[in-house]
Amino acid sequence: MSGKHWPPGTQCVTKHDHTKPKPRELAFRKGDMVTIIEAVEGKGWYRVRHNETGQEGLLAASALRERGAIRADPKLSLMPWFHGKISGLEAVQELQPPEDGLFLVRESVRHPGDYVLCVSFGKEVIHYRVVHEENTLSIDSQQYFSNLIDMIEHYMNEQGAICTKLVKPKPKSGMKSAEEELAKAGWLLNLKHLTLGDRIGQGEFGDVLQGEYMGQRVAVKNIKCDVTAQAFLAETAAMTKVRHKNLVCLLGVILHNGLYIVMEFMSKGNLVNFLRTRGRALVPTQQLLLFALDVAQGMDYLESKKLVHRDLAARNILISEENVAKVSDFGLARVNPKGADATLLPVKWTAPEALKHNKFSSKSDVWSYGILLWEIFSFGRAPYPKLALKEVTELLEQGYRMDPPEGCPPTIYALMKSCWELEPGKRPSFKKLTEKLQKELKHLRDI
Ligand code: ADP
Ligand code: MG
């Protein structure tokens, strides 16, 4: 087991039960989640903290596996019990043999827009009409819900006005429960350990709140709409595949109130605000170069994992307490499905071939990186300040490029321009950009 090396903070899942621990050892059950605190020298043991109980103790590496990545799988559903448009009769057949509390949800045939909750109870199936009115759902006109996920969660905990508490979802054939898969892989967090605080940001799809999870400060993105949450789920999968010091780290998700995405907390907010509020007087060139280098390194790693960001921009770079810049919103950028609405693209950041032919690649990310460099060295100005969106694409094809920001070192301006080659193949790789920035930093230190 000597091959394993897990840094502090790594999330692991236990492979079997260990209920009679020796002194200093930790007791656990198969499938429990623990956090690595540190390796115990040369022994193949780790000191860990149990994620449920908070207890600390020793644990053999052989009893642990690191949590696995989630595959973006269209069969993975936040609502596996949702069967779409099937008839009442078909629903009854789905719920055989009878079992108290076995349930599914279908779309109402008779009342388009409404749903029906079908519950097996005492050898019968009872159908409850779920009235959909003004963006709320209700069975009894007393309890209202903003989406089906919340409604089901509620009736699994409380019987309320229906015949029995919901016990067991009947999945639509071929569908897998996202909740189960996330739990198995180790990405499902426990709502009871989460405390929510102030709102720190507003995203396109929901609020971002500050919070605490088992003693760690976290940021929580809440996506309330069930359809959007389902789309996000597929994209959150990208975040489970990566781990790098310059990528915002996903701690896990909670299925409550739609979807909570729990991330590490970046106390200094996004890079645009960071630069705008401090400005030239407070942020030296070396710091700008360090931010640029951080982003290039994070992107080099993403490229190595064959992940394309599509929305690289200073607003999506977050700054930690220690002034480390990290890329966020990766993978999430693809929430707008293929053939995405071109009017939603961040035109001033997007490479011409991506805008015109939907050709997104690491090289189109490099184009955006050039714009990001310009944003950094102009202390958070909006790119192409005097141009309307419509003008930008045409001018670019005629060879127009932005001027260097005031006080920008010529070598950095040359880097920007190399990112803005019309032909994607002529742009540098993120590895090359990393090397050039390192050289530039060294040069700055030497003088
Ligand atoms: P969207 O891309 O949907 O618009 P973002 O993920 O960019 O939403 O978040 C919006 C804002 O919330 C960010 O600009 C930032 O200020 C804040 N924010 C997001 N994630 C974090 C985080 N992990 N730590 C601190 N602040 C964050
Ligand atoms: Mg964003």
C-alpha cells in the first residue's frame, strides 16, 4: 500500500467495517467518509477525521479508497422517480407488487402542466393531483413547494395530508438515482453538518452563500429549479475529476432545496472586483504576474484532463485568503446544451472560431486567456471598452486587436497577441504560457 499518497484534506471512503478499534484507532463502518489529516510516517497509516462523528484516529491505508469521479451520465437523475407522461393505469402497473410507500410521479394527462403523485398503500395505488400554479406545486393547497424534488423530500419526512410517508421511489426504467451514485462515490454531503450564512454573490442560476461545513468555511451555490439542477449535475461531474491548487475545489453536493454545490470558500472574491477595488496603487506588477501564472497552471491541468472551460474570464477567477488565484465555473460553462444560444456567449471573451462555428477547444480557451490577461493588466476594465458587441467580431477578422493596457510590460502584451492569433494552431499552449510567465517573474525579481 506504499504507493498511496494522499495529501491532507483528501476525502476517502472506507472499504469495510472496523467496529473494535485498538486504542488510537478509529471505528468505522463500510462506506463511511473520512478526511485525511496526515500520513503517519512510513507505516501505511493515516490520521483521519470521521466526517459524520468528527472523531479523529488512526486508520490503515489498505482500508481506504479515495472517492471516485462521477461520470456525466444522462441516466443519472435527481428525479429517478419521475416517469413523465404515462397513464394512471401504467403507473399502477409500475407500482407492482404492492408495497406501502412505494411511489412515482407522472405528468397529468388530463390536466396538462400538473403532476400526479402515485403511492402504493394497502394493496391499492392512490393518485394525488399536484397542482402547478404560479410556479408553485401543491397537493393539498396548504403545503407549497417550488419544485418536485423539494416536494418529494418533504413527503419522505412527513406524511402530511397523504396516506403514508413516501418510503421507496420506483425508478423509471433505465434511470439511476443520482443520490445513490453520488453517495456511493463519496460526493454526497450531509445537510445536518451545513450552516448557511450571508449571501456573497449572485450567479446566473442561483445565489452563492457563505457557510460552514464541519468546521470548514465554504461557499454554497444553490440551484433551486429542478430542471437546471439536473443540467448542473451532469456538469458538476467535471469537478469530481480534478484536483489542483489553481482550481476551485468541490467539496460535494447536497440534494436539498434543489441542489447545493458546496465549494471551498475564496475569501477575496472574484478577480475583477479584487483588481477594481484595489487598483494600481495597491497591486504590484509581480502580483498581477502571479495571478496570471496561477490561472495558466490551472488551465494547463484542465487541458491535460481534456476539459474545455468555455467561459474563462476574470469574473470566473476567484482569489483565496493567501492571494492564490483559482479557476472556477469549469464544466459548468456547458450547462447551456449543444447548439447553445449564441446570444448567451460571452462574445468579447470567445474565440472567433468558437463564436462562428461552435468550435470550442483548449485553443479557444487560450484566446479567452489572452482577454483575461488584458483584464488583469488593466486592473479589471471591461475589454474592448469602446466597441459594441456586433463590431468586435468583424474588426477582429480585419486584424484589429486591443491596445496594451496602460503600463503593461511589452513582453506581456506580446503574449496577449499570441493568444489572439486567428488560427487556433498558432496560439501557444497553456504549458508554454506558464513557462513564459515564470521567466517574466524571474526577470522581475532579478532587477
Ligand atoms: P455564475 O457563474 O452562475 O454567474 P459564479 O459561480 O460566478 O456564478 O458566482 C457568482 C459570484 O459569487 C462570484 O463572482 C463570486 O463573487 C461569488 N463566489 C462564487 N463562488 C465562490 C467561492 N467559492 N468563494 C467565494 N465567493 C464565491
Ligand atoms: Mg461565473
